Amino acid sequence: MGGYGVIRGMAHSHSYACALVTGASSGLGEEFAWQLAPRVKHLVLVARRAPLLEDLALRIRQTFPLVTVSVHAADLAVSEERDRLIRALAEQERAPDLLVNNAGLGDYGEFATAEWTKLEAMLRVNVEALTHLAHALVPGMIGGGRGAVVNVSSLASLLPIPDFAVYAATKAYVTSFSEALRIELRGHGIPVLAVCPGPVHTNFGQVAHRDEHVPGMPVREWFYVPREQVVRESLTALERNRARVYPALKTAAAALAISAVPIILLRLVMGGRPRKC
């Protein structure tokens, strides 16, 4: 399951004392949990679905008996639940020195016909929760003299994407915020990494799609990158103190091409891309 088969034999190096991973019940969050397990003393797993978190925690403990794992079921779109999580960390004296802001929501379809409740939840998770947790935990990292922040953004952060307008805009925020925070924290020796993957096979596309009978997003299969590779390259980038990573060569090449294209041409290209089903 996940990437643990690749790193099962790794010794505990304890690169971090405590890592907090949001959106840990599936997808990239689950993969981050597996690949961080041999590198930390304690894992804090956060997501809405408690049974999935408990199952993941059990499997990690069985595979890596030296790591302790705690779970916190929380809907990060709700500020009170974020406050409860932050209080619980303080009460348990768990001060994460690695924050992986992975939780994210999407909505695929025209902006005018979107449900506001879904857009609002996406803004609160992708932007507000990510910022809130960083604001709550970074001062402790500064005080402790160590730490790191990983914000999961997207290749979409470089593009204005019709039918994905709000999602892409939230990820543009994540990338820009990460770059600015990195500059602020440089003097404290606390790296900040923006992870900007292309499409990855998780349940994200199905959740984002408004039609449950449509399996995913209009993306060519060859462009997908395995989640194990995304996380592996992300952790390598963090170790190398890089500011941003586009996992997989094809994603990095796409990012380079996008960055070189004038906005007027981008408008033409995006206007001609396949629209929603």
C-alpha cells in the first residue's frame, strides 16, 4: 500500500521530531505519511474521515514500530475544528517541526453554475486552512530553531483554467504565499517548499467533478505521475532546500513552457482546451 514498500527497509533517521500531514486519509497525503514514517519520531495525521485515518495509523505502526502516530479527525473548512486541532497539539505537547499542508478541494465546471457552498469550502481549505495552520505552527518552529513547511500547490497555479477557475486561483495563492514565506523564514533556517504536481491518480478528480458518472478530468493518461514519485521527489527537494518542485520531468517541462508563454497566447491556448463534459 502506498510508498511504504519502497522504503520499508530504511532505518529511522529522525529528520524531524513531529510531522503533521493534512488530507492524510488518501491520495498524496497518505503517501506523504508512508514516506515520512521512517524519517520522524511522531506523525500527526489529519483528515475528515476518522476510520480511514485510524486504519492508516495502524498499518504505519505495524510497518514502522519506532514511529508513534496520532490521528485527528477534523474538517479543515471549519475554523472551529482547526482551532480544536491546534489546541489539541498544544495540550499533547506536540509541536510539529514539519507541516505538510496537503489537504485540498476542487470543483470542475463553469463558475456561473457552481454551488457556492462547494466554492466556499474549497477557498476555506485550499487557502484559509493552509494559511491558518502555517500561522499557528511557524512561530513554534522559529522558537525551536528548526522546522519546515511543505505546501502542496499544483501546476494549475501557473494557469488561468476555464472550468477550474477558482481551484487554479487558490493554487496560485499557495505558490505565491509559499515563495514569500520562504523569504521571511530564510534567516531562521526554516525552508518552505511549494509542491506543484501535474495530474495524479487519486480520488481528487472524482470529488471535483460535478457529474458522479464521469470518472475524472479531461487529461491525457500519459501526463499522469504516480503519487509515489510525486512525494519522493518532493521530499528530495525539501532535503535540498529547493523553493519549488514540479515532480516528474514532463511536469517540469510543462511548467517551463508555460512560464515562457506570453499571457496573450496563454489566453488563446486555454480558450481552445477541452471543456467540461
